[in-house]
Amino acid sequence: MYEIEPLLGRNIMTFENKSMKNSYSLLAGSLALAFACSSPKTTEKTEAPKLSGNPIFEGWYADPEGIVFGDEYWVYPTFSAGYTDQLHFDAFSSKDLVTWEKHANILDTAAIKWARQAMWAPAAIEKDGKYYLFFSANDIQRPSRDGWDPNNDINHFGGLGVAVADSPGGPFKDHIGKPLLSEFYNDAQPIDQFVFKDTDGTYYMLYGGWSHCNIGKLNADFTGFEPWEDGELFHEITPEGYVEGPFVFIREGKYYFLWSEGGWTNDSYKVAYAMSDNINGPWDRIGTILENDTTVATGAGHNSVIQKPGSDDWYMVYHRRPIPNEGRDHRVTAIDVMEFNEDGTIKPIKMTFEGVEANAISQ
């Protein structure tokens, strides 16, 4: 027999039968083991993904050209400043889109003797183990345009240049010692060039300001252009709404042509695009995919696109003006995810402060 005594709010059992006490001890141990086995396991804490943040690096930079060289992502931007101070290029590299290394002064006017002001919109590509950096310089004008100043000879000569280096971080040197293109074709100002290698190995240059876009075929050593079958050096392929900043990429057999609309000095700047079956178009405007978001930034445009090799991971690299903004040249470089609909059209880009998750090429 046993009796129960209350003690400090608990029931204490005293046993007169030793064998019964042992039985209850065994039962208590079994119950404790059962509860231990059935209790939930402690979950391990997962680390938050590493994010690039936006802007992706410090400083005033615009017109970013993104490209992959080997197992690294590279971005070549304009140093965003007044025309008299915009006289050099920096580059940035990353293994994972999150941590960026600055490569300072990879090219400047000391190497490009004919460039006297406003070097901008670099575009890089690799060919035969050499790295080529195409750029705009001097903001070349012509007498038929408003703003032509006969007494300012700085912008009477210039256009598109090309430099070369043994590595993507430079230093670069002038490839031909003069502008690659300084003439006006189809009334396109020779600025904002982009070089594209097609699937057949042909290298094309798309370029143009003043709402005109031309395409030409580069020769084998990037010192000039090959004529088209009709003898012309350049064909105009201007889509509706085009202002400047052309960029082309291929996805699942479709060609995508992106460009900037509006004015680069204000909040009307935005990115639109078209799709086609080949590099020559036709390029029918589909719509806008990047524009102002007054909760994040304004003046978003002059973009490029990066694809992680061997994947369907795509990113838009672009510049934007932070809020509040302090001036025309206060632009920063950002990156956000690019996604596609089932029919291949591009979803609108959502500008963020977070940027993108780490995504190493080698993983």
C-alpha cells in the first residue's frame, strides 16, 4: 500500500512495497525516454544569403557594361563627372556579384592622345587572347546641330575609339592611334557603341546617339569595318523610341535589343526593348522594362545584361540616380535580377536596394 503527501505543490509518493517502488521507477524512466524521443529536434539556423546591395560599388559611375571573362564578372562604367573631368575609366571585377574589386585608371587621356574631354560608355570584349575596350570621346558635334560652336574645336573631332590590353584589368593602350569612327552615318552621332559577337563568329558594332542607331561589321583586327553586300559600311536599324545606349544578347535562339529612351540628364530616362530572329531585325518595340521608381531611384537607364555561363540566370546592370539627388552627374551603378515570361518576353525589372544574391561562376 502507499499514500500521497502534498509537498511544495507536488504529489510525493511513499511506498511501503519495495517491489512496487521499483516498478514505478522503471515506468518513470520509460516515460522520460519516450518523451525525449518524441520531442522535436532542434533546427539548425540557416545563414541569410549574401547580397550585393545597390549600388554595387561606391562612387559616381554610369553607363555600366557588364561581361563575363573566365570565372569573373566584370563591369566597365563611365566615371560620372563633368565633361572636363570625365577623362579616365575604372573597372570592377567580382567572383560572385557581391564582392567587387576596383581596378583603377585602366585607361585615360594620357594613353588616348586625341581624346580631350568626356570619355564615356566603355564596352569590352575578348578576341584571340586580347581584351578590347571600345569607348566614346569628345562628344563630337556637327554644324547642322543646335549647340554647334565654331570656336570650340574640342568637339569638332572625336567619336568612337578602341584600346587593347593583355588582361581585362588593363592597362589599356590606344589600338590604332585615332578614332575608329568619327564620321556621321544616317545622322547617328558616333557614341554609345556596343560590340557583339554573333553565333557565326562575326563581330558587330551597334552605336548611335541623336535617336539613330547603326550597325556595322568590324574587321578581323578591329581597326575598321567591313562593307555590307550593298557596299554600305553601316545600316540603320533604329527601333521606335530609340535615343541611345544599344545592347544585344541572345537567349534560346532569340535576339534581344535593349536601348535607352528619354533624356539622360533627367527622370525621363528608361529602358525599352525589342526581339527578333537575327541581329539585323526587324526590331519592333515591345515595351519598357526599366523606369523610375520614386521609392528607390530615378533616371534609370543605359543598361547592359549579364548571363551566368551555363545557366538561365540573368541580371540587368544599369545606372540610376539616388533619392535625393544632388546633380546631373550623380549616378550610381546597380544590378537587379532579369526574368522572362514563358513566351520569352522580359518581365519589368524591379529596382531594389538589396541587389542580387551571390552567384559564383565556378559553383
